[in-house]
Amino acid sequence: MANLTFKAPLALLIAAAFALSAQAHGPTPQKVEETIEIAAPPATVWAKVQTFSDLADWHPAVKSSAAGKDENGGETRTIVLKSNGGELTEGLDYRTEEEMKMGWRLSKEKVDVCPVSSYSAAISVEPAGSGSAVRWLARLYRADTTNEPAPGKDDASAVQASSDFIKQGLEGLKAKLEAK
């Protein structure tokens, strides 16, 4: 009988620990992935996207983009959005000419400009039929990383804003490259 009374409080303690850890998990990473086919050879498409600081040349939501360097000499770009005039700085993580892939990340959180606290993204170009397929993938966390995020700073808002931005970019790239 004494053994049974010891197990009941222990079971309650374990259950309480699991309940607290379940509530304190924080945000989960979100993923946005979009692909578009473009009637242009992969080398032509890659030539347009490979220059990290030239995003404003083909993304209709970007007012301007400028090249820079981070404290370690790495390549950065500062983009200014047309919609709210907000400014974001991103750092280039890698660019592989042979594979036609490039990856970058948000350098500094600016939740008033974009409803995410952090993100990393990658773009790749591959042959598709007589043209190209361009894939843009982003992994991100919502702007409000607390357990009860504020409206507009939740997962759905972060995913929607990121998806809209990526789709606009891919459609702008397609329009730029297919214009005759």
C-alpha cells in the first residue's frame, strides 16, 4: 500500500511536467515553397537571378535593392519594399554556379516590415521541358514568437506574407524574361 501512495504523487508530478512543456514549446518553423515555369533557357534565367543585389530588377514588390558587406566581408543586400517603404537586410549564405542555386537569410529582425522574426530562403533554376523551372523555398518563424501570438504576427500571417512575396517575385521574373 505504501508503494501505491508513492506512485500517485510521482505520476501527478510527471503529468504536470509534460503539461508545462507542451505549453512552453514556442513557435514551430514554417515552410513556403513556390515553383514557376519560364519559357527561357536555365542559363538565361540564372543570369537574371544570380546577382544577389539585383532583386529590384525583376521583383515587382521591391522598390530598390543595394549591395553591401557584413562585418565579415560577406555579401548582403538591402531591399526597400514598395508597399510600406520598409527596409530589410539579407545576407548571402551560398551561390553555386554549377547547380544554379543561391541561399540567403534575414540579417536583422524587422517585424514592422515583414511579419517574420527570422527566415532563410533559397532559389534554384532547373531545366523543364524547353524552358526552366524556378523554385523558391523559404523557412521562417512568425513575428511574435510567444505562445499566444498577436493577430497579424502569427504563423498564418507569416506564411501568407512570405507566400505572396515569393509568388510576386516569381511572376515578375517570368514576365521580365518572357517579354518580347
